[in-house]
Amino acid sequence: MTKELKAIDVDDAPELVRVAEEVRQTREPRLLRLHGEGVAVLRPIRRPARRRSSRETDDEAFRSAAGSWKDIDTDKLIADIYESRDLSVGRTIEV
């Protein structure tokens, strides 16, 4: 279980606001030093990526496939499928 961090409001500390905004924009952590010694690290909060619903993903895949078979010779494709089925079970093809 994750322990909740104590929050510090920095609204009235302009220098901390500037550093916090920089960390948010660059997504790069910053080391805070006091008298030359590192005392804390300011890191950006990781926000979970928005997950697409399976419906959105399915719709997107469907749209991207539209027209992708336009150059296929369907008669040859069907003949190849039947031939493949016959070969996969070891039957001989009579022509």
C-alpha cells in the first residue's frame, strides 16, 4: 500500500512555483540542495495514460483497414484458400 505524501502549498513561494512549473513542463526531476547538500528531489507526477476503450480501438482498426484489399484478385484469393485447405490435410487435388 502506498503511503500518502504530506502536501506543501507553494502558492506564496514564487521561486518554488517557478521550479515546479519547470519540472512539470520538462518532465525532468530536480535536486534541491541546502548548503551544498542534496536534501530532496522534485519529480513530476506520473499521470496514467488514458486508456482507449476497446470500442475506440476496434473502430480505429476497422477504419484503417478500409480499402486495403482493393488491389486483391478475389477469385485467385478464394482459389488459393481452397488449395491451401486441401494441402493442409494431405488430400490430393484433382483438376
